[in-house]
Amino acid sequence: MAKNMDTIKNQASRQGIIMILGAALLLAATSIIQNYYAHRGLLLEAEERAEKELTISQLRIENITGPVETAVRNTAWMVEMNLSKPDTMFTLLRNLVEINPVLAEAAIGFEANYYPEKGYWYEPVVARRGDDQFEEMVLGSPSHDYFSLEWYAHTSRTGEKIWSEPYYDESAGRTTVVSYTSPVRDSEGKIVAVISADLTMEWLTDLLNDIQPYPNTYGTLESRNGQMLVSPPDNPVPGDAVYYARHIESTGWLMSIFIPRHEIMRNVNRVTWLISLLQLLGLALLALIAMKSVKDQSHLAQVKSNKDKLDNELRIARDIQMSMIPKTFPPFPERKEIDMTAAMVSAKEVGGDLYDFFIRNDKLYFCIGDVSGKGVPAALVMAVTRSLFRSVTAHETNPMRIVSLMNESMSDINDNDMFVTFFCGVLDLNNGHIRYCNAGHNAPFILADSVEELSVMPNLPLGVKAEMVYREQEVKLPAGATLFLYTDGLTEAENVSHELFGEKRAKDLLSCGVSAESNQESIIDGVTAFVGDAERSDDLTLLIIRYMGTEDKKVKERRLVLHNDIQQIPQLAEFILTIAEEKHLSQSLSMSLNLALEEAVTNVILYAYPKGADGLVTIEAILREKSLDFIVSDSGRPFDPTAVPEVDTDKSLDERPIGGLGIHLVRSIMDDVHYKRTDGKNYLSMTKTI
């Protein structure tokens, strides 16, 4: 017995040693993996911080340069109106400098001898000498030949409105400046002068010095030709520095951030030794656990129960979130002016994307947004944003005011520094006129004759700055045009090779002149195929609005109702013949339309209703100036003929599966074929361009 006990103890001891050694190897491997993913996660966090800093800095720069560009262009126009009054130039320049406190100086360089009484050179200048002090002077001489200076020479030669390369300007306080220049033209369109406004480099230096996502971080700014606007510090760039850059389109400048890698990894390196110590303690505890071999099944069962409860709560949260947004499409079947649809695909159980819309007083109010972050916090912010949209739009019709009021409310409660990119619009259903305001969201696409990006202003997202002044824009949609709105989960969708889906792929999938649902299906199928097995990293939301236009007097409607009796098919031929004569269609086109409609209607008569049951099939024809729309509807069994696979006509009759030729014929004749089932009825829509 004692020998058996010793054998059991030795066996248990060996098993314990093996378990401890295995655990040690496992902990070592875990430590390596944790260290790898910790470094990777910190680099991703650094990239997000850098992108945020670059975005904010870009907006701050554009908030300075944008008003300057507008003021210079307006002053150039006023100069053109007063070319016959040379003595008014100082007044115009003084007004320009006074209303733009960031300007150090403004000047107008006229072409040689433009004003003979002023001499060969005439360059009136107004320079800021204090908060309310200005100096007026006339420059231009052999020693100050402004004709040869880059700010004058380039614009007078090319006519471009452009930011110059940095240069040292003695008259502007003896400092380095950059100038925004605009040509001045006479009544014949000839360039007779160049107006420039100078910005000093101090504010740019201060702005770049404020970029501090990590200690010892610094930023640089280069001109369009690579000349340094804001230089790096005197210290050399650390060999482990991580580099991020952003190109500012409006000025052509390149803004960069350099972050030392050791600053990013500082916290990880500090805790590495602590993790090692904890792992050793873990091994000691594991030895005790191995000796005791105690397993707590009830605890594991409780953990599983808690997990199931959490999963169930997340599913409920998902259902609650989805119940807050419209999900019945078409949402307004009685409104023929619009065809719209929307979709939301969350990367997790709950997401931070949102969209909403409703109609009031013949106007469609709509929005789309993307909350920073993921998961439950983002979902809560999404719910607040959607509620604010409904609350504000209940008494406000101006998109700029809607966005401004929402921003004020969200900024007041934004303790966690989360923000929302947001696009709000109001579509007048009577004329296609859209007023909209963008808050840092992706620019939508307009699908008319081609797929183009809608022009949007670079406003800040909601919740970033309470005093943000938002600007409103407007555009008019022609009948048949589509407004395609989306979140960055579309363009930033990644495949297994970490390639981004991008705007080009999205634009290539969009089609002009088709239904909103068709474009939505194309995009979602395209993204799904592109992402493949890769994990979704961001929510994807689409909102597609196609404006069909108001009722046209040239539009006529015809209607034919048949019973599901094949003997009534000749009535269809008479119906098509009447339409063909009214639209002056050729005999071949009339026969083709009759063939396509006969295939669709015969399919309903033969198969939609149970054998022996009496049913109806309705054929509606909408006669437009340049197209014919046919809608075949019935209350029979659900059947989508467009889901039938395409017939491979290259195969022989023996190799082809039975069926499919009818819908193939309809697709060949018609330009657009679409099916939907609504309220227990099948609708097959077919369009033919004439």
C-alpha cells in the first residue's frame, strides 16, 4: 500500500512539474504575444492621435487662410471696379488689412506705367504697425523691382490665385511671410495688377508647436515646392521617430508630425518588468493549484451564465438601436417624387453610425452621422444624436441652425471627448432644391449625368467646439438624379491585405439613372466581396435618395387589368399597340415591347395563383417624354424573376437548365428591370428608353 502511495505521489509530482513547465512556456509565449500586440496597439493609437492632431491643425490653418483668400478675391473685384481711381487703392487695402487681423500687410502691384502720373513702378502698400496703427506707403523702384518677385511674377503670368513660397519682407516688419495673390483684370480681361496679402510665420510656428500628442513631439510645414514654412527643432530627428503627414489641398502645404517611438512605448517598457514578476508569482500559485487540483465548476457555470446574459443584453441593445432608425423601405410609397433606401452594417453588436429622415410640409429632412469610437459608448452617443436631430427639426427648418443647435447641446455634455461627423440636409420635393450643412462628414456623391462628389465646407464635427460657426450650402437635383450619402466604413473597409476600399471603387460601382435599391445592392455586394474574410473594423451606413421630380404634364398613365386567364393575352397586345401608336414607336420596338410584356404577364397568369383560383394581374404604363415604364403587379405567390440566374446562351439546349429564358428575354429588351414585394403584392418594374 505504501509503495502504491509513493508511486501515486511520484506520478502526481511528475504531472505537476510537467504542468508547471508547460505553464511557464505558455506564459512566456503569452508575454511575447502581449508585448507584440501592445506595441502594435500603441502604434495604432499614435496614428489615431496624430490624425486627430493633423485634422484639427488643418482646420485651424484653413480657418485662417480661407477668410484671407475670400477677402483678397473680394478686394481684387473692388480694385477692378475702381481702376480709374488710383487714389482709392489705399482705402481698399486698408479695409482689407483692418478686417483681417491676421494680415501683416497688403499690396497692389500694377503693371509698368499703368498710371503714367504715378511713374514706371506703382505699388501702394498698407502695413500693420500695431493693433490700430497702419502705415501707407508706395513701393516700387529699381531697388525694389516687384516685377521680378515671385508673388507678382507668377500670378501676372499665369493668372492663378495662389499662396506664394515664403520670403523675407522688409516692409512687413522685417520678417518671413507668405502671400496669397490674386490677379486684377481690366474690362477686357487683361491682367493689369496683382493684389497680395501677407501672413507672417509666427502664427504657423505657434500652431505647429501646439501639436503634442506625446512628449517631445514636433511638427513641420512645407510649401507646395518643398520649402520649409515651419522648421523642425535644432535637435536631430530621433532614429526611431514615427512620421505622419497631411496634404492641405487649399494651400498646397504639407503638414508633418514626428513622434519618437520610445515616447509611444514608454508605458509598455515600464510595465514589462512588472508583468514578468507577476508571471513568476502566477507560476508559484499554479504550483499550489496543481498540488490541490481543485476545480470550481459552479464558478465556471456562473461565468458562462454572465457571458450569455451579456450577449443577450447586447442583442437587446442592438434591437433597441435599430428600432430608433427608419427601416421600412420604400418609406413613403405615396410620394412619387423620391425613391430612397438606407442600410446599416455594424462592425460590432452595436455601432455608432446613424441616419434618419422624415417628411414635413413637402420637404424631406434627412441626416447621416458617424460617432468616433466603437461599441456601447458610441451607440449611446448615436442615440443622443438621433434624438437631438428629431427634437431640433421639430421646430427648425434651416440646416445650418439645426447643426449649430445640435453642436451646442452635444458640446455641453461631451465629457468623454467623443465627436460626431454629421451631414444634414433638407430637400424640397417640389423642385429638387437641397439646403445642407456638413459637420466634418464624408462628402456625398451626386449621380446625375456622371458620378461626382458634392462640394462641402470643412466644418468641425459635432461636439468638438461649442462656438463653432457652421456654414450652409445648397444644390439642386435634376429629376432622376441621386444623392448618395455614406460613412467612412465604406471607403475605409479593409481586405485581408489591409487595402482600403476607397472612393474610386465606390464611384465605379455606382450607376446613374437606376433605382436607389440597385445602387445600394451594388455597393454592399462590392464591399462584401472586397472585404472577404477580413474582420470589419468600422460600421458601414448608406443613405440613398433619388429625386424623381414632380409630376410632369407630359407624363401620361395607362392601365390594363386582366384575369389570370391565358385567353386574355390578346388584350395585352392591343394595349401595347395603342401605346406604340401614341408614342409613334417603330414597328420593331412595338413588337419587342409586346414580347417582353407578354413574357412577364404570361408568367403571372400561369404560376402566380393556385390552380383553379381566380386572380388579377395589373399592367400600368407610364408614358414619359424619353422613356416608358411598365409595372406588372399581382397578389399571387412571392416570386422574384430577377433572381433567376442569367442564361448561358453559349451552351447547347441539352446543357442548359430548364427555365430562365423568359426573364433573359425581358432583360435583353428592357433597359432596367426591378422586382419588389410590398404589402403582399409582387411588383415587376421595367423601363425602356425611347
